[in-house]
Amino acid sequence: WARKLFGFSIIAITALSVMMSVDFMVPDSHTLLAAVW
């Protein structure tokens, strides 16, 4: 179950970062910076 939870968290974080980038229309550099943080 740990692996499934880990995969779900990765998918959730990726989807959240994509939604944020679409919402604010930030440049790629800022999107990458937000993904790192």
C-alpha cells in the first residue's frame, strides 16, 4: 500500500503544479521553481 500511496502523492503533486501553472500562466522557469519548492 505504501507504493500505491507514493504513486498517488506523485500524481497529485504533478496535477496540482499543472493546475497552478495553467491558473496563473507563469513562465516555465517559475513553474519549475514552484515544482521544486
